[in-house]
Amino acid sequence: MTTIEQKSVTGAWELPEEFRLLRETVRRFMEAEVRPLEDSLAHDVAGLPRAQLLPLQAKARALGLWALQTPEEFGGAGLSVLGQAVVAEEAAKCRMGAFFPALGAFGGNPPNIMFKASRAQFEKFARPIIDGTMTKAYTAISEASGGSDPARAIKLRAVRDGDHYVLNGSKMWTSHAENADWGVVYARTGEGRGGISCFIVENGTPGLTFSRIGVVASFSPYELHFDDVRIPVSNLVGEEGGGFSLASDFLVHSRIIYPAGPIGIAQSALDMACRWARDRDVFGGKLADKQGIQWMLVESEVELRAARLLVYQAAWNADLGKDVKVDASIAKMYGTEKAYDVIDRCIQIHGALGLADELPLERWFRDLRVKRLGEGATEVQRVIIARELLK
């Protein structure tokens, strides 16, 4: 495995060359393909029209920027966790970056649990997403009773009835569910952590309905309602009661990649703030000459460097096969919290302009507020870290 390089003269370190090249490829794609499209979009638009998305995805596929999270044995790029974090950071540097990295160009990834599905399930549901003939699938875990502790909070019930399961209950905060082709849904078939099963549910199944939840547009969350929804037994992923254990590894790794996007967004915001401070005339000088502004910029730079290193370290350890439960929680907690703080400062530096539609800062601020809750809220990550400290 490639190791992080150490420069003996300066003491500085660098990412391995393969990841630097990957980052540069994504950066060029963003400049050449994404930014021109972005300029034509309204401030709070949620997603590209299909007529624009498909050509963009075709260009991404030609560059090898497709199915990056999908293992090679399933026809994907098989990018490591560190590689995924590098791409996530760079691809988030656009107006819709928090929930549509690179405007959705880098597709081809089914829900991770499908890599543990049966061959028949994979070919029917996951393969079309990798091939690009299906658009996307959702993952429905959270419910109104709580999202941060799914083992206890899941109330959606699945009851065996012959060669079907019958699902009754609801799910909350499921992004883009109504516009997907299908999803993986976690339901209770027994008690405790060992009583949660995972099912593939196709949109259009009788009894399944959707209600849009009116919050941040790019988050696009839905409530899913299950009213005697009959799912064939063949759509059970793994064994009955094994859903939570199947998902556990993926949930940990996703917490590492999750803060990389907010860090990329915050870096873009900081770059904007530095340019604005250099150009803005105030009180007979430049805004950049004011020590209060300088310290806000410095604090932001230090925090982003630290957050990036925590993500890289967690990703590196994950790729080495280490137990990264605590590393992931530290990276997720610190990365999303500090990215949000940086955006807040950058808006302050821009003054009223920071809240105007002409800049993406206000949109990023709302999106990154959501990111402090997703993949386990900050307080949940603190609990996980505290348990390790106090063993």
C-alpha cells in the first residue's frame, strides 16, 4: 500500500502521488464542466435537469470518475476510503456541493449494503445503477422516534406472511426518495439490535407513499409511509435480523468521508473571504489590514488543516483494516463543526453580501447546518468518543 510521503528537508508531508493526481483530475473537471453549468442555475435549485445531468455524467465516466465507491469486483473503480475522501472534498466545491457534489456527475454507486446482497439482488437492482441505466437509490433508516440510535429507534415493522413480508410504519429524513427507482429500508422483525432486517423496496409498490419535508432544498428529505406494503421474501438482504450487522462497517466508513465535503466547501468559502478582504476598502484601508479580520482568517485556516488531517488519518487507518470507530467519530464531529464555524466567519467578513443570492455562502451555511446532524449528530459522536476514553 502506498504510504504518505515525508519530505526530509522541510518536514512537510504530502498525499501519495496517485491521490494528488486524482485530486487534480477532479479539480480540472470542476473548472471545465461543473462551473459553467453552475452559473446557469438559480441560487437554491436542487439538482440538474436530466437533459444536463446525463451529458455531464458521460464526461465523468470518460475520465474514470464513476462508481468510485463501488468495489472493482462489482464493476466499479474500487477507490479506497482515503481516495473517496479526497474526491469528496474537491467535488464539493460548487454551489450545491453539500448534497450534490460535482452537481451529481459522479454517480454509479448503489447503497453500500448491496455489495453484501445476493447475486440475483445485485444484478437486478445495483447493476443498473453502476451501468447508469437507473439513476439512484435511497437508504431509509431514520424515523420520527429518533435517527441517531437506529437499533432502538426503528419502529417500522416487517411481518412474514407466506412468501412476503408486510411493512407498516414510516421513515423520516430520507433524501431524494420519491425521485429514486428503489431503496433499502431497515425494519424491525424482532427485538434489539438483532431484530432489524434490511429490505429492497421498489418505488411504486402499493401502499408506499411519500411526503416532502419542507426544509433545506438541496437536502430534499421525505417521509415514507408504509401501509401494508408487501415485499417478496426475495427482497430481504442477508438473513432476517442481520440488517444492522450488515450495515455497521459501512456506517463507520461513511462517517469518515462525510466531513470531507463540508471541509471542501469551507475551504472555498475561506478562499472567497481572503479575496474579499484583500479587495474591500474600509475606513481608509483594506479589510485585510484589520487584525480582527486577520485572526478570523487564521483561525479558519488552522481549523480546516486540523480537520483535513483528522479525516485523512481516519481514512488511512480504515484502509489498513484497523478499527476506526472512534477515528471516524472524531473526524465527523470536528470536520462538520469546524466547517460550519468557518462558513459563519466568512459570512461575517462579507457583511450583508454574505447573505445575498449572488454568493453561495448563505446556501452553504444552511446546508452545513444539516451536516452537523447527518451520519450521527455531534452529541452522538461525543458519546462514542467518551466511551472509548472512559473504558
